Amino acid sequence: MRTGMITPRPSEAAQVRRVQQMLDQGKPSLIDAKGTRIALPAAIRAVLKSAVKGLEAGRSVNVITDDETITTQRAADILGVSRPHLVKLLEAGELLFHKTGSHRRIYLRDLNAYAG
């Protein structure tokens, strides 16, 4: 699932704040075109809360699934280590990876498991 970065527009700041308030106040729901209301499941509320928090702070947000692969540089950035240090972890077998051609790739789920 690749969605790309979502960057907040300054003109939407008030709406983003309102959505944050709605998420904080209770269990929001969606209403479809026919007027049918459905409560948002906890997992969807959690994703929305996280995304809205980032957008409210003016940061870009990207939602990816745990089976997405990331580069060694992105993984190093997430862990807060240098890329050469990350490569040492990979080569020592401390963190799972696979190769796409000659490039090392890491599943996000494996990085999350390593980070604990």
C-alpha cells in the first residue's frame, strides 16, 4: 500500500484541529451517502489520531503497512543510527533483511520487532 506523503495545507488548519477535537471527545462515526452511520473501529481511530496529530503539528504524514519494505537509510533514520551502523547490524544477523537486486531492503515489521 503506497499512498505517498500527505502534507497539511495551511487553509485546512482549523478543520484539522476540529477533527482532532472530535477524536479526543469520544467515538466518532462515519455517515455514508445513504445516511447510514458506522462507528469507527478502535484501530481506525488510532491511525486517524496519529495522522491528525502529525498534520496538526504541520508535519507530513505517510501511512504504510508493516509489509512495506524500506531502504537501509530510512531504517537507519527511524532507529536514529548511521547507515553504516545499520548495515553492520544487518550483516551480523541482528536485523532481518532481504535483497532486491544488490540493494538491502527491510520489512517495516522486522524493523519494528528489532526496535521493540
